[in-house]
Amino acid sequence: MVFGRFSSYLRAQTLNNPVVVWSIALGCSSPLMVIVVPKIRRDYLGIARVPEIPTSYPIPNRARQIPLGFDDE
């Protein structure tokens, strides 16, 4: 009885408020999409991961030259 009442309510809301129903449907499916979409992109579409952005600048392998003329003296 409860399921029949819920299905008729859902059918009415789909006709009257489709945006709300689709928003709830996409929101409920998003945890599954987190797992499925990257696998589809990697295996079937051939899209590789973007390389990570470097977080530091590489230090050169030479002696540091101290600049002249910029002291507070």
C-alpha cells in the first residue's frame, strides 16, 4: 500500500516538478558516478590523468651568486 502511494506521488511530481525529480535523481546517483566515471574515461575513452602541478621550483645545482648593490648599508 505504501509503495503504491509513493509511486503515484512520484509520478505526479515528475509531471508537475520535473526539475526537482531530476535533481534528486542525479544527486542520489553521484556517489556511484564518483567510482564509475573515471574508470570509463580511462578505459573506454582513453583520457589520461592530467599531470600534477609542481609545488616547488627546482633548485639549481650550482653555487648561489649573491646580488650586489641591494644591501641596506
